[in-house]
Amino acid sequence: MAAARRVVIVGSGAAGLSAAVAAAAAGASVTVLEAANLLGGTTAFSGGGIWIPANRWGRAEGIDDSPEEALRYLTSLGLGDFDRDVADVFCRQAARVTECVEDKSPIRWNTIEGYPDYNAENEGGKPRGRTLEMDSAALGRDVLDRVRPDPFPGGIASRRENREGWDAREIARRRREGIEARGRGVVGGLFVAARELGVEIRTGVRVDKLLTSNDVVVGVSAGGNEMLGHVVLATGGFERSTALVNGFLRGPMTGPASAPTHVGDGLRMGMRVGAAIGNMTEAWWSPAMSIEGELIDGVQLYHQLMRDCAFPGGIVVDSRGQRFADETVNKSDLARTFHDFRADDYSFPRVPSYLICDAGRRASWNIGPLDPADPDPDWLFKAHTIEDLARAVGIPSAQLCTTVERYNSYSARGVDEEFGRGSTIFSKFQTAVADPREQLRPLNQPPFYAVRMVPGCLATKGGLRIDGYARVQRVDGSGPIPGLYAAGNASANPFGYAYPGGGGTIGPAMVFGWLAGEHAAV
Ligand SMILES: Cc1cc2nc3c(=O)[nH]c(=O)nc-3n(C[C@H](O)[C@H](O)[C@H](O)COP(=O)(O)OP(=O)(O)OC[C@H]3O[C@@H](n4cnc5c(N)ncnc54)[C@H](O)[C@@H]3O)c2cc1C
């Protein structure tokens, strides 16, 4: 009998663990090497949503969808810079892979009710049905103790299961019994599947080199210890490397969401063996805020403000006190606008930017980690007039007063004459405010508040160029590097500019991780 193929997976997020499960299910002998002491990477503290077009859960809710429509939608967002062939494979394979994950693991998918594509009005866009998440599953404490804890707790139930909000006793019960959903649940569920299939998982092992023989990748080395096999690089993005961020991203990015292990190790290792790179200027952008002294694995933690800017009674202004966007667009497109450069004074006036809101907004919705019921913390600017708030923040007060007055006049007329705030399907969904007049609620209830925001990202999305089997391509265009695969944020995301909808990052990470595992195993 032939010996099983050996596959070495580097990284244990959605991409790495789905590659591990697929390769083991296909009969390979698989080892996962993870640099951190706990599993899961950024996936473990994510919302765990996956963007999967033409899936059966959406179909069951009456959504008519197809891979062709999904590709047309991605094309509409690509701005001419996306990998059509690889994106096409994603659109055709996504639903199958998602069903395979269900088949091999305790994960059970469902739609996030009513979740629209971010640009649902575009050709091929859908008003709901493509963003899935898992139902909570009893994974067990022994499993969850190996998964990175969520610095933003709340992932113990799916959005569907949690319509009524958190009940403290239920939270305690779920914690005790190891019931989890969202990002930690996805990692835990894939870990259960990997363990059952005999995958060896080692943590605290940072891979630093690819081993080659005659231009073929034959294994990895970690601190001099070698391990042979086909290699899947699933090391996440490079957002924690200042050198790579400055070297590649299209604009300033000083608020990365991830932990310190996300310094582009996979990218560097791939480049050293002659890999092509792509989509390097892009990231999954988000406005970010930080609180002094709040750390993740010893480095500054950044809160990504996913929808905080969108709620009624708040606006976003630059450091000159001017509004510059519809605050209700998705976080990635909002943060992308922070990169505006002014030639007249050689500055990025939107770095930092500020969320400005009134007491009504503060009392109704979270601001980052701050619950409406929490007392005002030090990091929140507060004043009884807009003028004093501007002084406290350090932005021109006359301009901020003019901006707020103008915005309040739009409220009175019921239309945002500058940016058309709140008019899209996604805007209405993310604020859960259907009435456009309510969406434009004025800022008129003192005290007023401000939060400093910098351009951040959930992760970068450029990396090693792959084909439809997730095989890493050679820089000279001569085809794949035998033995080397990449998936997730370690690879060049084929969507280019696009962040198509909720789950737009873990969806392709899981799908190409799976395809890499399947191909590497045979
Ligand atoms: C608050 C928040 C919410 C989010 N919500 C969502 C969501 O709902 N849906 C969505 O699609 N996206 C979401 N994201 C983004 C998403 O989490 C990431 O884009 C995705 O998880 C990346 O998956 P990955 O497998 O590529 O990498 P990761 O999950 O980051 O895993 C990479 C792993 O590789 C390890 N590693 C790195 N270098 C080495 C090395 N040299 N040797 C060994 N191991 C190494 C890292 O330690 C890490 O564990 C969210 C992000 C944040 C911060």
C-alpha cells in the first residue's frame, strides 16, 4: 500500500483548518503548525460570517442566485483589478465547500437573516441570502480552551439565536458547557473535525523557511526543525508588519485588528522561493479606535468600528471638521475614504477622523466596546456644546459648528444633499432604521461626544498569487510552484478591491483553504 501523502499546514485560522480537514478527509497525513500558543488567528475573534453565493440555505429562503450572477456582482466591484478566473472558481465552488464543511464537522450553517450584499443594488447583487453563519454548537471546554479567546466577547450564539439580547445566566451556562458560535465556533468546529480525522496540531511553532529541492517545495523548517510534505501557507495577513504596510498598502493604516503573529511570514517565505504576489495595496479596511493600555498578546489592541459610524445621531468628520462620506456605507468602503491626500498642505486630513454624536446616539447604541449603560470613559471626548467639543478634540470649532448645522438642516429636509446618507439597502439593514428621516436624526441633544478614529483593517488581503486549486504561482508566469499552496489572507485575494458582503473574507479563506487541502492531498 502506498504511504499517505504528507501535508503541512502553516497557520490555524479558517484557511488553515479547512485545508487541514480537506486534506485529511482526502487521505493525507496532516500536520498544522501554529505560531501562537492558541488556535484560530483572527478568525477566532471574528464574527464568523461567510459570504457564499448560490448556497442552499439562501435558496430555501427563496433567494434565486447563481455563480454567474455572483461573478457579475464581483466584476462590478473589482474596478478592473481582480482575478476573474480565480473569482469564478470561488463562485462555482463556494456552496460545495460549505456543504463539505458541514458534512465533516459539527458546524451547521444558516443565513444571517436579512443580511444584504454591501452593494446589493449593483448588477448581480442580492438583498439577502449570501451571508451565512453557524448555529451555536456544543464543542466542549477541552476544544474551546485550545482556541484563542475573543477579546470582544459575545460569540456564544448566532445572531438568529440571540434576537432577544444576552441573558447573563444563559451566557454563563454556554461558557460552562463550551457552547460557541461565530468565529470561535468556526475554529472550534473545524478543530473538532481535524482532530477526528487524525490531524496533528502543534502550537507555539513559528515556521520560518520553505524547504526546496530542484525548485519544488518539499517541506518547511521551524527554528531548524524540518518537516517534509506539500505545504499550505495560511499565515494570515501582514498588517502587523510596519515595513510591509508602508511598503505595499495604498494609504496609511495604523489600526490593525490582529495579533502580533500577523507579520506576513507566509508572504516572505513565498517570495523567497520565487512566488508571484498580487492585490498588495488592498486590505479589509475598517475605521479603528484604541484604548491606551488595552493589549492583545502584548501589543496594542484595536477595536474595529464595524457599524458604529452608521447610527442616527452621529456623523464622521475629518481633522478639519468636515464631513466626507455617507457614514452608513460598509466599514471597508468608509475607511477606504480615509486615504484622501491633500496636495495643498501635504497631508492626510482624514487621519485621524472623528465620530461625533449627541447624547441620544450615545444612549442608544454602543461606541466600540462602550455600552450605552457604561459611564463615560477617559477616551471619549465630551462637551456641552459642539464648539467646546471641537476645542477638546483639537479641530477648528467654527468649521465643526457649520458642519453640524448643515447636517441638521439635511435632517429637517429629510435628505442628505451631500452624500445621500442612508439610502442603500445595506445602510437600512446595518442600522435597522428603515425610515430615512430617522436615519438623518439631527445632533441636537447635549452633551456631545467624539471618538478618535484611524484607518484600520481587519487584515490585509494581498499575498501570494494562486490559481483555482490554490497553487502558488511563479513570479515569472511559468505556472505553479510544485508543492506550494496558499489560502486566506496569506494569498492574493481574487476579489481585488471588492468587499462583497458580510463574510467576504472568511468565505474565500475557507473555500480556497479547502481546495488547497484537497489538491495537496493527492
Ligand atoms: C472583530 C473582527 C470581526 C470580523 N468578522 C468577520 C466576519 O464576520 N466575516 C469575515 O469574513 N471576516 C471577518 N473578519 C476578518 C477575518 O477574521 C479574517 O480576514 C480571517 O479570519 C482571516 O483568516 P485566515 O485563515 O487567512 O487567517 P487567520 O485567521 O488570521 O489565521 C492565520 C494564522 O496563522 C498564524 N501564523 C502566522 N505566521 C505563522 C508562522 N510563521 N508559522 C505558523 N503560524 C503562523 C497566525 O498566528 C494565525 O493564527 C473579522 C475581523 C475582526 C478583527
